[in-house]
Amino acid sequence: MRLLNNTNIPFVNYRKIAYMISLILIVAGLIGLFVRGLNWSIDFTSGVAAKVNLSPLDSSVEPVQIDELRNVLKNNGYPEAEIQHVGPIQDASFMIKVKSESSTAEVSGETKNEILGIIIENFPKHVEGRDINKDVIEEIYEVGPKVGSELRTNAILAVVIALILMIIYIWFRFELIFGLMAIVALAHDVIIIVGIFALTGKEITIQIIAALLTIVGYSINDTIVIFDRIREDLKIRRKEPLDEVINFSVNETLSRTIITSGTTFITALSLYLFGGTVLHDFAFAICLGVIFGTYSSIYIASSLVIDVTHATKNEKKAAQKLSRRK
Amino acid sequence: MKKFSWRGLSIIIFICVTLFYLAPLAIPNLPRWWSSHVLKLGLDIKGGMQILLEVDTSELSTADARGAVDQNIKIIRERIDQYGVAEPSIQKLGENRIMVQLPGVSDYQAAENLIKQTAMLEFKVVATQEEAQRVIDTIDANIKANLDKFPALKELADKDREIIGADSSGVDTESSVFSSLIRPSQDGFVVQYDTIRLVQDLLANPEFMQMVPAGWELALERINAENPRSDRPIHVLSSAVELSGADIARARVEYGSATSTDPRIANKPYVSIEMKREGARKFERVTADNVGKRLAIVLDGVVYSAPNIQERIGGGRAQITGRFTTSEANELAIVLNTGSLIAPIKPVSTSIIGATLGSDSIRSGSTAGLIGLAVVMVFMLIYYKLSGLITDLALIFNVGFILAMLTAFGGTLTLPGIAGIILTIGMAVDANVLVFERIREELDHGKTPRSAVDAGYKRATITVWDANITTLIAAAVLYQFGTGPIRGFAITLTIGIIGSMFCALVFVRSIFENYIVTGTKKTLSI
């Protein structure tokens, strides 16, 4: 069985349209970033996130309404607490978040105990007869201010350092121009995905940072497979213009590109659909990453190499230098 | 195999190591040295608690500070061991942080208290009623002179004046602003529930400490667990430390008999302490000198109990009573036995994961993984036929290899780690796909299966290396900057990449060369 055998799709001819699409996506992403900002999770802002289950043992007790809970917390010194239902309403599972950045109350090491105390005191019927530690608390995260800001710096630093190390590697293995364009493609992917997170208001958790770095790894992997082929084809087709060689290489690797991104996408999709709530956003980011990573390898990284070398009148030199490498 | 080859040997080692580390998961009754190598599950799967603590070494000299963190770790480890947690993990992070992970712990509050308690035990003589009154009067006078330093008290004084009314403007609320917070009781003073918070803040305020006459100090009594909203006694203590935790040889939980006449211990747990020889001598002297007075047992600045000294007590035994629950008494005994922390610590971040959430997560995580694996395997089989089957075999080995290596390196399987394995499944076929597509091209160019396989591997190997090294860079950076679960993810990703490269470039290739394209076969199922 074969898909896409011996294709000769003129990918590079459509690159101007692709640039426009990418530009629109990037601008939309940046607008999202600057207008709405990122919804950093407790890991980064510091504060408390507590998931509690308040379904009463006694079925005659009225279930807790979300507004009731909000009012109780408001009256006890936490007016900025964000409260959400987790799962179906009848489960009475709530996620309560108090972020230090937006809270007037001082968030300290005791905040989680205070919030729990408030809940236990105000909803005695809903916690009665149940083990607070085992049945009521589903999860709690408490992050001190110092750790939160440290983590944010580290996360940004991690993405930047990974990018720099990759430029160096590709520079060493290919040509500087290829390395730079590969990184432009990566930045493109990261900006669009982070932009989508900003626009949809999804939280940036530590897991999302991990997903971003995985995407970076995946996308560069995809780009390099094409670059590798370009390097090889340049040796064989010395006479042909760079854009034709590149188009040829993209076509040659196309079936591999489709199969690998397909299998990766399937596993990420399976995580998204069946992986449970905790991995939901993580899988969502990876799915987006596979789509944009594959697209950017062809339309950003490879296409930009053509245009940038052309603009700098560097085509011949870059091609020659590259074809000499192993 | 006809003759020795490095590749054959490496495959045999690869398979043996994988089987060795996976066996304990499948076979129940292995010898201990073998079964102890079993994959650990992370907190996010098992449930439990994780606390990141920071050691405050600001009060210590640089030389002491260095040792303090390690010393604290030792003490915390002992406390946790005595508390009884299976497989705790206590690590030093950076210069002055300690990461404590307690899988399966369900009483979070107790565990946190046990760990973070400084546990500085002191015995101090309680002031007599007259002495105490004098101290409080002095505090009142001092505060009146410095009322500006205590905005909360100033506000209180103003409010009191308003309540009394305009006609009594001569009433001086300021001169008794502190003593208005406390009330005399039959054997000392108490603080009303509403003002406890204010008094606690005052006691922690260094400005306030200067208001207390030298040689004396104030301390609240422990919260009454049976009635947390009741008033709390406050004691005036002599600052001299008569005995400290260092004088204690052993602490143990005991139960008062039901018939005991002392209501504090009747039918209740209490902690009995035995002193070292030197301590016993000190204790005897203190009790002899202070008959008729009370002796306060103070832990971390809170009075646990303050019994009357009826007579001189020899033998170096004492009891700490204080309406404990059994678990509280247990914790107290543990912290007394393990000694006090060298430098105070405070939690900077805490995660608590309920066991239900964890088991739900692992169930859905593995479902997702199996579905993903099945779809990918079926696809490979249809698309590459026999060669796809070999890849599928390698894929299963690869997943096994990841789990085995995680076990071997003492890693833990976290939820992001499972996600890492699932993604590896998707990406692991990449190396094979690269090679297979290349072999197909070579076949298209009219080569024989044998030379197509050789050429395909030769060409694709460079690509596989280039592509994977960059992913390894991303994983290494993740490992360096991440903590906990993210490190788990980075490790699984790294092992997965190495495993998939090995499977594709060594394992699958060997099968090809030895069984599929042997001799002069004309066709290749790919």
C-alpha cells in the first residue's frame, strides 16, 4: 500500500499564500497575547488551587450551588477566588483558585487550610460523615510567591535555551541560514500555539510548557528530515535552481512526513479524547503542535530558505557550502 | 547467527535487561533482590503529598548554614520514618530547599505539621499571679507610651472610647489597651476567641517584644482541639530556659487509666518523657526551687501544659498532657524523639493529590495509550505488511524498554511520563518510516531487496541521528529546568528516543538482514 507515491506538488509556488496565512495567524496570536494576556496557572502566579468534592452523604441535603460557595468565600476574605465546576454539576466537585497576583487577601502557607476551614465550617452537612482528607479533598496545590516567579522565569528560559542549542546544532550540521530559518519556523509554531491558548483563555500550566518543548522537538525533527534531503539532493542536482531542488526534496519526503505526523497526531488525539481531564490541555497543545509543526517545516522553514538566500543573493554559495557537508 | 557480531550481542543484552526489569511487574513471587526493582509510580498517579520546604538559614553563620540543611533533612527523614510512610522521598534541591514526597499519605495536615515543626522544646517557670500582673501593667504602660507603633491597638483604644460614650471622655482607654485584650481567670489569664488573632500577631511582632519587661515573656496555650472556639489561656513565663529538648532521652505515648483522678490524663493519651542524666538533675533542681509554682512545657513558643509543681521531682520523668488525640500524641512523641530542627523551615509549595484522582488518571492515561498504540500498529501492518509487523514488534519492545529503563534508573512513572510514552509510540515509528520509505525508493530504482535495504539504512541513518539529536536537546533542557513530573516526562522522552533509535537502526535492521533479505530472495514485503 502506498500513499502519495512520486508526487510532484509545486509546494514552493504556493509559499506566498502560506506566508499570508501564517502572518495572519501570528498577528492574531500576538493580539491575543497582548490584549488578553496569558492565563498563567497557580504554578506560576503562586496561590492556591483546591479541588474539593462537596456531594453530601445524606441525599436529602440540597447540593451546594456554585454561587453559594462563591458567596461564602467572598464573605470570608476571598472575594477574588475563581470557582468552577469540575465534571457534571451533580458531582458537586469544585475547583477553587486563589491567585496571589489578583487576590487582595495575602496568600501564605496557611491559605489552603483557611479555605478548607471556611468550607468545612459553612457546609457542615455536605462534609458530614466523610473523611475530609480522603473524600472531600481531591487535590490541592499551594505555591509560594518565590517559587511561582522562579518557575515562570525558568520556563521562559527553558524554551529560549532549547531554541539556541538547536540553532547551534543545525548550524554545525547544515548552514547557518538553515538553522536560522528552522528556528523562525519553531518560533512561528510556538507563537501561534501560545496565541491560541491566550485567545481561548486556557491555562498555561507546567505541563503546557512541557508540551511546547515537545512540539519544538517534534517540529525541528520534521524540519531536519526535509533539510537532510535537501542537502543530499543538492549534491546530485547541482545544476538546478535551489527552489526546484527544495520542492523536489519536500515531495520526496512527503509520504514520510504524512505518515509520521499522522501516527503522532493519532496518539496525541487518543490522549486528547481518552486521556482524562488532567492531560486534556496537554494533548490539545500537542495536536496543534503536530499540525503547525508539519506545516511550518514545509512552508516556513524550507520556503524561507529559498526567499532569504534569494534576497541576500546567497543562493549559490549556501547551496555549495551545504552540499559539501556530510 | 553464524558468527559473533556486536549487533547480535547488543540485541541480546537489550532484551535481557528489558525482561529482567519488567519481570517483577508480571511475576509475583520473585526473590527479594529481584522484585525490589519495581517501577515506582509518581505522586500524581498514586496520590499523596509533596512539600517543597525552604530552610531559613539567615540566623546562622555560613559554616553552620551549610550543615543545617543536611541536618534538617536527616531529622525530617527520621520523623517520617517513625511516622511510617512507605517509600518517602526526601531530596535536597539547590542550596537551601528540601523536597519531601510522601506517596499514599492521607492525613495531609498531620504530615505537614510533623515535617515543618521546629520542635524546640523548653521548660519554663510560670510567673506567679502577682508577678504576672506586674508584667502586664508594665506592658500596658510601655504600650501607652509607644501607641503609634501599634496601629491595631490604637484603633482598638479609639473604638473602646466610642463605645463608652462621649460623656465619659475622661476615661482613659489607652492605658489599659493591652490588658483589655486579656481577662483574669481562676489560675491565670485567658484571651477571648475573637481577639486571639490580634494577640498572636502581637506576640510575633518584634516591637511588642520590646514592650515586655526583660526576663519575662508571654505565650499562648495550645488550641483546645475539642473546642477550638473556646478562650485560650495566656501565660507569663520567666525567660530562663530551665530544660530544653537536648535534655530529653526518650518520649513515648501513654494512656491515662480511666480511673485517674487527674482529668487531664484520665482515659486520654499523653506523652511521657524520660530525661538524660544531666537533664534529670536540672529537672530535680528546678522543681525543688519552685515548689508551688507552675512549670510550663513550651514547644515552638506554644505552651502545651503548665502543671503545678507539688514537690521536688527526682528520677527525670515528666508528662506532657494537653487533651491530645492519639495521633497528635504520636506526632509529638516523634518530634521530641527526633530532636528539633537546626534552622526553621517553611513550606514554599505544597501539592496534595487524592488517591481517586490519581487512579482515574492512570486508567484514562493507559486507555489512551493502548488505543493510540493499537491504531498505529494496525496502520503500520497495513501499510508496510511484513516489514510493518517487524516494526510493531520493535514498538512493543520499545515501550517495554522505556518501562524497564525507568525501573533501572529508579525513575518514577508520572502522568506526564505516561503522556511521554504515548507520544513516543507515535514518534518511534518515525525512524522506521524514514528507513522504509528510503528502501521503497531504492527498490523503485530497480535495486535488489538486499542492496535496497543496505542503501536505505545507509542513507536514512544520518537523517535519523540528526532528527533525534535535536529532540534530545529539547528533552535535556526540559530535564534541567523542570521539577518532579516534568523531569519524569523528559526522562521518558529521552529513553524513548534512544530506544526507538536502537530498535530501528539495530533491532529491525538485524531482523531484515538475517531473516528477510537473506540469500537471493527477489521480493520484499514492504
